[in-house]
Amino acid sequence: MDDVEDAPRAPVRLRPRAARLFWPVALVWAAAWLVPQHWNADGGAGRSALVALVGFAVLLLAVSWLRWWTTVCTVDAWAVTLRRGVLRRSEQAVPLAAITGVTVHRGVLQRFWGSGHVDVRAGATTLRLPRMPAPTLLQTALLAGAARAAGRPLLAGPGAVVTESGERTEERNGR
């Protein structure tokens, strides 16, 4: 059993839920429905408005998809890394050994989609992982990895926070 615990783990790559693509896709569908219905209705002015609407919908969908596709969270044996962007690439990383707390924030729609924002705290630094799938599972895995990397006993569970003195406490989020 100890061999399994000490075995190196493959990095896990996660993308945010694609719920942000819902409205651009709905707009493209609406535009695709409107074009055949109204193509010959007003002549040239109506056609140019429809072409502009379809162009805007496709551009919005392309930009939304590109933002979603280029946002990647990687969790490996040493750190949690968030990479974003195409033209302006950014990368934020938090070492697992430095993690002091992990908090999940979920709204009503995020619960429906099965996602949530995961805040990873390391001292004064907070890394927000947006719209992650299965956020409570990710929270538990990050807390276990942080405890393993720092040589601490496993934390109490979701919402657990390690204070500067090394003692474990439960975070209640206002409950």
C-alpha cells in the first residue's frame, strides 16, 4: 500500500466547464434560424443587417471558445498551475506544499452545471480556478496533495484550513 502512495502521479489537466459557451451558441442558432426566414423580406438593408448579426454571433462564439480552450488548470505532484490567454499568455502557479486552504464557491447555475470556482490559498496569495468541474472532488484532492507535499497529516476534509502554526481548523463559510 505504501508503494501506491509513494508512486509518482501523472499531471491532471482540467478545463473550465463550457457553460460560458451557452449564450454564444444560442445566438448563432437564432441567427441561423433568422437568415432563411428574413433573407428576402427587406431587400438589401435587411440582408446587410442579417449578415452583421451572423458575423457578430460567429465572432462572439469564436472568442468565447478560444478563451475557454486556452484556460487550462494543471495539477501535478508539485504545484497547481493556471494558464490562460492566446495573445497575452499568463501563468500562475502555487506549490502544493505552500497551500494553506482551498475553498469552493458555487452559485445556483454552477450547481446545475456541476461546476464551481475553487480558491487555492497559499499565505497571502489566492489562485482562483474558474468554473472547475467537480469542485469538491478537486478541493479534497488538493488538500490531500498539499498535506502529502508538506509532510503533514491529511487535513480534515473540504473546507479545512491549516493555520500558520500548523494546526488544522474547519472553515464554515458563514454557517
